[in-house]
Amino acid sequence: MLDKANRRPSFTHAADQDSAPSETWREGVGVNAFLAKVGQRRSMLTRLMLIGAALGSMAGVGYSLVRSQTFSASSELLISNTTLQLSGPDAVVTQILVENSLIQSAIEILRSNSVLERVIDRMGLDAIERILPKSISERAIDRIGRDAAGRLSPRAISEQGPERSDAGRKRAAIRRIRSNLLVARVGASQIISVHGRALGAADAARLTNEIAGAFVEVQNDTNAVVTTSAALRERIKVLGPTARIISEAFPPTSRDGLGEPLVLVLAVGAGGLLGLGAGLAVTFLDRRLRSPKQLVALTSAECFGYVPRQAGAQNDALRDVERATMLQEVALRRVRAAVLERSRKTPRFVGVTSCHDGEGKTKVAAEFAKLISREGERVLFVDASRCSPAISGHPDTAEAAGLQEVLRGTVLASDVIRAQLASNLDFLPSGKALSSPDLLWGNLVSAIAGECGQPYDWVILDLPSLVNAVDVRSAGQILDDLLVVVEWGRASEAQMEQALRALGATRERIVGAVINKAPWSALDTESVAQTRAVCSRAAGGGRRCSEREGYHDEEKVA
């Protein structure tokens, strides 16, 4: 009954040639495949970018509100080392090379307690606490009256006596000065740069200059020789390591860090990039079926295109239905052409199935039968999925005799076939028997051929989903071709592969697949071009077609 000679489709060679890139798609590493997935998920990526940008703007505003507005001033010190060289009766003071260890020692002395205590004594403890910035945690801790180690804060200590209060406040002030002080060597020179930070510009300059002055005093005191001769101390005070201020600090003209507008712009950009990265990661890891390339890799057969989801705003619903009908017609015509390429015998038994229930296979099968019947060929639509097909319109289909009884020979096919539901289209309901007809499918062929007065050109069977792959496999006894309907973004590659493996040899009968319920944003350029071509032919280049093309162009641009 089946035409074995013409079983393999011509598309198989192209599928074999594309096996390598198809496998890379399934592994998720193909660049072109990944870009195709990104193009289909662009609406999701746009939403994630907007959400990330909104969160980033909120974070930027929050950071601008809680951060301390500080100023930084800088001063420079020159470190030198002099020695006394004796030449006969004369003594000459000369400078010698300053070693790295001497520079590092000077940097550590600048940050030492002895220098910072002199700064506090000069400026006053209250002034130091007032001008130095506090972090968010320090401000919170100061409010609750405890420090990070659980000890009482300076405010709480002040209530326990002046002596303990002054000692604790001075230690805390030294820590805060050190945290707002930056001392570094300028390149490979003998110059040390001192950067001080405070809440005000003038306070920052004053603090920096006081630190530099205190260091010079400590350095001179260290080099002084304890002697009762004032004249001798005056002569030898320039010997050894010395420091002098070569550049005093001046009040800065701008605050530290980035301005609020730039912070907000950077936060929005960073949030948008994070949202985009999250969307790309989700797209890369997602293995649900959305692309024709995925279906070609899984089925080794052709993907005939998309059937769009008929949804939209109320005023655009009619336009969406018309455009979806056009794309559906293009895909189903390609199915018919592929079936005719495989075999020219009649009747042609074509089964329609899907990976899961509810993916729209019954509607696609019914529309396929209607399309063929409109071309003047006689079609029998068979409900083989034990459900009422949308084409019948009869609420009591499940209670009526039909396919199950015909397979068992209890009724004649001519008695249960509902003729002329549409022009050249008959319908055979499922029937009410519940046992499996695994070994009886051949009876359908003989019943149709022997009892019907006029032979059918096509027999379209609405089969169960591949969840019940054994039922589809048993129907393969009479099938010439099998069409797989896949809902966009529902089944995963692993689920489809498992279902196809369960088909056994019936898998070779797959003529191709159709992607159903695809969102408009997922349509590729080829589908768009097909819609325009069909629209132009249907409307003859008239005004209505132009309106549809213009509407589609506007949507693609948006």
C-alpha cells in the first residue's frame, strides 16, 4: 500500500549537510544559532534591559543620597639626606643619595601617632571630629551609641568623665584621620605627596598643611642632638635626613568623586548591561524549541514555517487574524508540496501530531484539510486522537460511532462518515470504543477504498500527541507522511528527542514540522517576506494590502 521507493524526501540531503551546524545549535555554542535565538527573544531582552536600567537608576540615586560629599587637598614634601665631610682643616656639608628605605620610613612617620597627635593638638579635637567625613556604618553606630566592637561610642564615653572621654575621642580621631589620609611617593623621585580629605574645601587644605607641618617638626626633632650648646645644635641640625614643604595645599575647587548626573548615567548604563547579560544568559541556556534550525536538527526534515499567535489589542485583532491566516496558508502549502514530492499515489495518508497535548495540532490539521479541499481534491479528515475536532462543530462527537467501530468492522464507513462538512471535505469522528486499535489500522484503508463511492485524494489523520507515541507508531502502518506541530517555546529539545525516539521506524515518515502559536516578534525575515508576497497576490496590489504591509513595517520598526 505504501510507496517504499519514494519514502525519503529530497530535503534529507540538505539536512545531512547541515548536521554539523545543527549539532552546534543543540549544544548551544553555534554563533549563528545563538544570534537567531537572540533575535527571537529581543522583546524579552528589551524588558530586562529596561528593568535593569530602572534598578540601576534607583541605586544611583540612593548612592548619591547616602555618600558623603568630601574635598581632597594635596601637599608635597622633599626628602633629602645631608652629611658632613672633612677635608683637611675644612668641613663641607654635602647631600647623598636617598635610599628607598628612607622614603618608606618617612611615609610611615607621616601616618604615625606622633604626627597625628600633633595635628589634633594644633587643630583641636572638636574641630577634627567636625571636619572629617564619616561612613554610613559609622554614622549608624554613632547613633545607637556603640562602636563596631560593641564598645561605647565617644558620645557615650563623654558621659563617663572627661579623662576617659578625651582619650577615647583622640584614638577615634587618629583612626579617622588615618583613614582619610593618603601618602605616596611621586614616581621615583624624593618627593612625597600628602592628600588629606575633609567635608569642606578649606578644611581639607588646612588639615593637609597641618599634617605636613607636623611631620617636618617631628623630623627636625628626631635629627636634633641633645646638647647644652645651643650654637652646636644650630650648626648640626641640617645633618641627616631632612624634610621641607615644597608645595602647600590649597582649597580644591571641586568635590571628590563623580558628579550626581554622571553617577546616575553610569548606574543606568550598568543596570541595563546587567539586564542584557542576564537575558543573554537565559537565552543561551534555554533549550526550548523556538527556531526552525532546532527542528531541522531534531527531525532531520524540513521546517515549513510559523503559524503566528492570533492575539493583540482589540482594534488590531482583525489585522492579526488576517496576517496569521496568510502565514498559516504559506506554511500549509509548503507541507502539501513536500508531501507531493515524496509520492504521487492516492489516497495520501498524512498524520498530524505534536509533542504535547494542547499545542494546536487539531486546528492545524483541520486547516490543512480545508486548504486541500478548496483546491478541488476530495479530503477525509479523521479524528484519531479521541477528541472532538474543531472542524466538526458537533457536541456529541464522542458519543457517536466512528473510527473505532470502522476499524473493528462493526459499522460501515459510509454510515459514519459525515459528508460535505465543507466543499470536498468529509469527516470521520473518533467513535466510542476505548481499546487500542494497534493491529486494525489496515481495515481503514480497505474500508475507505471498498465502501466509499468516490475515492479520496487525501486522508488527514488528527493523531494523538507524542506523549502517547505508541499510538502514533501503530498508526504508522498506514501513514505515508507525518507532520509534527510544535508550539513555540513550550517543548524542550530533550523532550522532543525522547518523543521522536519512541516513534521507532515511524520517525522516517516525518515530512517536516510547523511552529505554531509563535509571537509576532519571533518571526524571521523570510516569514515577513512571505506575508507580503501573499498579501500582494491576494489584494492585487490594492489599498488593503498596502495598509497591511505598512502596519507590519511599523510594528517591525517599533
